[in-house]
Amino acid sequence: MKIKKEELIERLRELSRSGYNYLVKITAVDYIDHLEVIYFIRNMQNKKEENVRLDLKNGESLPTVIEIYKSADYYERELSEMFGIAIEGRDVKRLLIEKWDGLEAPLRKNFQWGSEYKSG
Amino acid sequence: MLTRINVGPIHPSTHGVLRLVVTLDGDTIVDVEPHIGFLHRGVEKLAENRMYMQSESYMEKIDYVAPMAYSDLYVAAVEEAMGIHPKERAKYVRLILLEFQRIASHLLWLGAFCNDLGQIFTMFMWTMKDRDLILNLLQDVTGSRMFYVNMRLGGVSIDLPPNFEEHANKLLDYLEKRFKDYETFLEKNPVFIERTKDVGILKREDAIALGVTGPVLRASGVNFDVRRDYAYYVYEKLHFIPQVQTKGDSFARYKVRMREMKESIKLIRDALKLMPEGDALGMPIKLISPPVKESEVIVRRELPRGEGMIFMVTDKQRPYRLAIRAPSFINLSALRYIAKGARYADLFSILGSLDLVMADVDR
Amino acid sequence: MLRPIIETIKTLGEDRFTTTFPEEKERQPDNYRGLHRLDIETCISCGACERICPNKTITMVDANTSRGKRKLPQIDLERCLFCGLCEEVCPTRCLTLTKNYEYTEFDRRRFTRRPEELR
Amino acid sequence: MLTDSFGRLIVEVIAIFILIVFFDYTFGWLERKSIAKAQFRHGPTYVGKFGILQNLADIVKLLAKENIIPKNADKLVFSTVPLLLLALFIFLIYLLPFPDSLGIDISVGLLAIFVLLSFAPLLIFLTGAASGNKFSLISAQRSVIMSLAYEVPLILSVAAVALYAGSFNIADIVNSQAKIPFIVLMPIGFVVFFIAMLAELERPPFDLREADSELIAGWLVDVGAPYYAVALFVDYTRMFLGSLLISLLFLGGWLGPYLPGLIWLLIKAFVAAVVIVIMRATTVRMRLDRLMRFGWFWLLPLAVLNIILTFMLFVK
């Protein structure tokens, strides 16, 4: 389901109360003009899944959901490192690599890398 | 007084390159902070720059203990994107090979786990021998010992050799006998019981909240297995029972994996009986891949370490975005909560029982 | 405590499983993927192997053959993953992977194998 | 007269030292080979026949390396204590009686040995604490805490032996086993002594000081290669001492038919050592707090029970 950024916390809290208590993954897709953030959540009782999607403008920040899903910790850190999305409401440390040699957000489409690594 | 110890990145029981900053109060752990990223290779980005079938061998290197499981996950995602359904026999062939891969992976874990508990490589060498026999069998099928690259769209690259069934049954009989020996060797050892029972307890609610997967989740009493709940291939035709323990300690995690290996033996036996004759070969590799039908795919597979998921946004010849949910990654994030309050020596019992592959964590 | 010790003593009587490597070698199946072999005569210089290689292992270089100067694949073994895609994509089956898997060099540059060396 | 006894002393010192080196070397090879066999491996193969010279090659390699003393280490303590430890164990072996009146036969040998033996954890503590590494420090602490758990049962189980023999002289103890070795007479005492000895020898399941998977190498984590060679020598000498004590106190020492006494003693010592090696190949490591609990709740009552039984059954 597609929601707005402001509704995120509210909707996720609602869902987690109604049984969607397991966070499978948080990921994002870079569509160059905007980012889409997707929360995959699952109901552990009846094994139903729900995707919560929201669009982010470039440079916009994302509220943390760590109070609802404890497992969001690493995913949010990964998101902020890989896509350069700032996370509101918590202190986000670098997860994988302390410094990318001036290059930020490696999974963004504008990430520059040597042409010799491209193939095919 | 608190002491901070830096464990790793080069340490005998961090299984690769994991750095833990451990804060100790006497012998009790106050906090564990994992520092990861030493093995980061950016597989997701690499896949964005390669054609669909080129990335398969990269996917295998995500989890070098069970490579075939990952290549199957990736190829299944590509198949779904292109609307290709695997052939009937290919489903059986894949299932058999994947279950063999699962046994091999769990065997390596068992040996490494005993090492973490302080054994001098005895169990490790025993399980390595058994794993080697499985790898020899897989080598006969695929042509390589570790990185198989044998999944193709709609099937496998090489069909099972004619004498495969006989070899496999012989190997399974041998493995069944060995598992009994291992159970006596470990469970009759009071020191092993002492080191694993009531160590690193992860309760059911915490397990769900922390999002752990696979054997770790099942050891905490959550009856969830992708092989049953999102049945793929022919798992629903075979009598498959997910192994669940309720205690949630290191011993329960050991027990789940031990039982899973036995369950896999049963699965392979059933599959070998039911396997239809015919053709299991998939499409050969071409310079141009078939047209993509779906714009977004979500594929789940039960990898040996837990639930693996691929979310792929497709483009014409290559993925636009490939997101991999790595089971070790999320299991590692639970370490901090499990290890709190444990003894320093138990940190490695817990770490070992989570079955981490650092390449899988860092991707 | 006694049962595990008996298990250990039982294994003392069993055969060794490891091999003393340089003297005895592992058996390999026919479809083993080892070092590359190029049949220069049948190669049609199509460059499919270069394009399919996920790791830029293969580059087409000029080589002198009996039929004059042609573009033939050169292999950088430092980058090779032995995935076997080049073998599968080769239209004339001239680039194959052999059973030989031993390659050690004292000089890194020697890992780049010219087409003439791929035998 | 004086020169005569002095000359004999020199010969004895050299003979026993050769014995120590012989045992250490053969045992080192035997341990590697037998553990390899238990793990489907070959073990050392290339240097010498069946790899018998592999250990020599290793020693040469270790001694040829640079000796590094870490910056944070207390240099004096760090560089002398391992040697002191070696000297202690060699000296302890000199205190043991050997057949054919080799070795020093003092009347309170048993007491002297166990008093001096309890210095070893302290010396290990000193090395560990002096190296300025946190892993070593933890190991050093463990060393002292561990000794609380096993020293008391160890001495109590030995006390039962002394009680039965009516002497602290080890030669007398051996001679009083002429009919039946003590392992048959007091099996409980033997089990307690064997387990406590495993802890003393730093052998699994009690190798907490050198815990490989937790503390990397414990108190040896920062020592340079030559000192590591010394530590290995200490380890095997300690092993020799332990297996000698087991065979002298419980297996009847040098008493045995047909073969000369020294050969019997060595055979028994090797048997005890191989049993310890099989234990090593089998079990996983114990935890410190569990070891304390085990020592005080199981070993100590058993040792006391053993003394009471010995007193009731045998001592007139």
C-alpha cells in the first residue's frame, strides 16, 4: 500500500497492533527524481505479508520506526548509508564502511565508479 | 569497573572478519557492539551493472558456505521476472541439490560451533569429512566443488548423472549413521550440555521483534519455515515438517539444525522416489536474455541460514535494483540483545549458534 | 562422559580421509571447470566470451596465428571466477575449461595468459 | 667422597634432563599424530620418518624468529617469568624419585611437590598480567581463580594416598602399591586426582587459561616466538610431571614384571598422557563459574569422601 511520509509511524503502529509484528526488510529504490522506501512486514500468525511504500523527495529524511520494530535498527542504518537518507529520531552510526572516500550513498544511481568495473 | 575488549576482526572464532567491541563488567557482558563491513563487496550494485544471468556467480559468493541456495534464490527471481516456470523434473533436481547443500552447510556449522565451544577441531574434521563427501557428489553433478553456477532459467545446466540415485542413497545411509554418532558424542557429553543449555536464551516475542530468521527463529518456538509457508518447488508434495524447539537457547538452536539435517535426508529420499523422468535442462546462457514481463518481483527461499528474500525492480537487460535480505545480517543484529548479561565465555557459544557467514552479513 | 570418549577411540581405528596433496590428487569429474583451453584453429574471434564474462577476465587481443593476425581471447586468471559462462556461450566450443586446476606463478603478470598459452 | 657424590649428582641431573627432553619430544609427536588420527588426518608427514622430526623443525623455526616484547609489557617480569616457570617444572621433576635410586629421594617429597606446584598459577598470572594485553589479563585472572577450584581437591585426594602409605616419601608410596595399585583401592580418589590434574595441566576441558576460541592464546597471546617455544617446553614438561605423578601415586610407579623399572614408569606415564590427549580430542571447554561450582560441589565432597573411606577401610 502506498502511504504518505507523515502517516508512516501511525500506519505501521496500527499494522503491528493488528498482528503484523515481524519486519522482513526495509529497502529503497532510487528512481533518480525520487526515492521509494518499502517496508516489508509480515503477520507471523497467518503468514500474510504487506508492503508499505512511501515516496521520498531527494534529500528528505525518514522517521525511525525502531520503537515499533526493534529489527529496524540495522536496516535503517543500512538505508542511511547506502542511500544517504537521514533518519530522524535516532543516532545513526555508519554500518559497513566508515568512509567511502568522499563518495556517498553508493546505491544511488548517480554514484560514480570506475568504468572498468562495468561489464556486459 | 567496566573493561572494553576488542574481539576481532582477526580472532579464532569470529568466522571471518567480524569485529566485536565487548564491554565487560567482571566476567559479565554489558554490551556487545558488532562492527561489520570488512567483506563488503557491493553485490547489489554489481548486479545492477550486469546482465541477468551474469550475476549468478556473484550471488553464490554472498554465502560461500551454501552457494547453491543463493544462486537458486537469484535465478528464481529472474525466472519470475521473465515468466518462466521451471520444468517438472528440474524442480526435483533443484530440491535434491539444495537439500544436500543444506546438510553440507549445517555440517560445517556443527563443526565450527564445537570449535567455538573449545574443542580442538575433532568435530570440525569429522563434519568436514562428511561435508566433503557431499561436495564430491555435488561436484559430480555440477562440475565444481564450491561455486556451482548450475542454475539456469527453467532448469539446471547439467542433469543428474545416471548413477546419481545410487550414490545419493549410499551417502544418505552413511550420513544417517554419522548423525547418530554425533548425537551421542555431543549430547552424552555433560560439558557440552552445560555450555549450551540455558545459554543465550531468546524468547519467542523477542525473536519476532528482533526479526531473526531460520533455525534461530524456529528454536525460539516460532513455527515458520518458508519451505512450508511459501511452498516452492515440490515441498508441499513431500511430507515436510518444520523443526521447532521452544527453549530458545543455544542447545535448542543446535537441536533444530540437527533435526533439520535428518529432515533433509527424508526429503531427499522422498524426492528421489517421486522424481519424474525427462528433461531438467534449462536455457543455455545467451548474450541476450529473454524479455522481462514483470516490473517488480519478490522471491523468498529458505536458505540454510534462514529466510532469504530478493526484491528486484527489473529493467530490460539488467536489474534496475536488486535488494537482498540476507539472513545472517539480521541474525547478527540480534547478538547484542541475546549476549547481554551472559558470561564472556558464552559470547562465543551464542555467536556460534547464530551461524553467521560474514560475507552474507556484509554483502 | 564415557560414551563420547568411546566415540573418539572408535575413530582412532578408522581410515584417514585427507590426502597428502602433491602425491595423491583428488578425482575430478569430466565436467570439471579448471583452467582454460583455447583451440586457436576453430576460434572465430566472435568475442562472445568477452561480453558474457561477468568479471572482465577475458579481453580480445591481437595474436599471430597460421591464418594471419586475429583477435583471440586473453585470460586474466587473477580475476577469473571459473563460472564457466564463457565455455557455455562459445558458439564453436573452442574455449573450454579443462581438468587442470594448478596455477602458481612467482610474478603477478604471468597470470595474464596470452591466447597462445591457453593449451 | 665429596667429589664422588658430586659427580654422581651431575650424572643424575643430566640423565633426568635427557629423560625430560625425550618425553617432551616423543609426547609432542605422539599428541600431534594421535589427535590427527582421531580426526581422519595424517598429522606431520614430511620431516623425517612419520614426521618425527617435525617438532624439531618447529622448534628451530620458533627459536630463529625475532623476540618481540610488547610496548605496554613490564619487560623484566615478562621476560623472566616464563623461564622461571620452566625452571620450576624441571625442578619439580628433579624432586620425584626414579627407579634405580635416580633422582632425589627426600622424606617430604609429596608435600614439597604440591606446595611448589601451587606457585605455577601465580607465575602464569604474573606473565599474563605483565604483558599488558587484555586477553592476557583475563587469562591471568582466570588462572588464579581456577586454582581456587582445583587445588583443594587435588591436595585432599593426595592426602588420602599419603594416609594409606603412612608416608610423604614418594618412593614409600610406590612401594606400598606392590600388591595392588591405588587406582583399584581408591577409584574415587583417582578420579578426583585425575580431574584436578587435568585442570593443573591446563588440558581440556579445563584449558581456560589458554582458551583458544575465546582468549586466542590466553597468557601467551603477546609472547614472541622464542618465548612461545619456552612455553611449549613448559607445557610438555608439565605434562610429563602430571603423567609421572599419576603413574607414581596411583598406577604403581616403576613396579611391574619383566621389564626394568624405568621402562615401566615411562610406559605408565605415556598411557596416562595418551588418555589425557584423548580427553583433549573429545570434550569442549568448561566455563569458569561452572568449574568453580564443579570443584566445590563435586570434587571437594568426593575427595573428602575418599579420605573418610580410606580412613575407615584401610588405616588401622
